[in-house]
Amino acid sequence: MTEKEMLQRVLQDMMVLKKIIFDHINGSKAPEADKEIMSLEDCAEYTGLKKSTLYQLTSQKKIPHFKPNGHRIFFRRADILKWLQSNRIATADEIEQSAAQHLVSHRRPGRRSV
């Protein structure tokens, strides 16, 4: 393959990528940032979870949701954000600080510090 052919191929690939990006930007149905109530599809896009995972979580009552007429599932954005932020894992530094504070505050009388 000559250098000219390689450049033409790269240019064609770039045009395909440009079209994909353009179509995605103009055709995507991204949930609005200020939309308080989200559909299952909006919630899936917002959280990055698959719809099947959301169905499973709702059936197990592990994620807050609404079923106004018993069929369609809706989510409140604030509830989902709170749910996503639950069960935070402390960093190693935070654990060390907490342990040090515990040792200082629970020092036994008569014990010498080393």
C-alpha cells in the first residue's frame, strides 16, 4: 500500500468517525440534567447500568423506584444519586486516621505510650 493510499484510507476512516459522532450528538436521547423523574431508559443511561440490571434491582427492591399504575417503572433523580453514593468505601488514609483517632480516644488509663 502506497503512502497516498494510506492517507486516503485514513481520511475515509476519519469521515466515518465524523459521521458517527455527528449522528450520536444529534440523535442521542440523553436524559435532561434537570429532569426530576426518569424513565427506565433514562435511568439506565444516567447510571450506566443495563435495563435488565435495573429491572432486577427493582424486583428485588434494592433500588428506589415508582410504579404508578403497576406497569411502567420510574425513578426520582435525587433518589438514584443518593443510592449511587451509598455504601462508600473509605480510602486507606481515612481508615488510618480513624484508627489513630480511636486509639487516642480509647487509651486505657495506666498504659504508657510507646
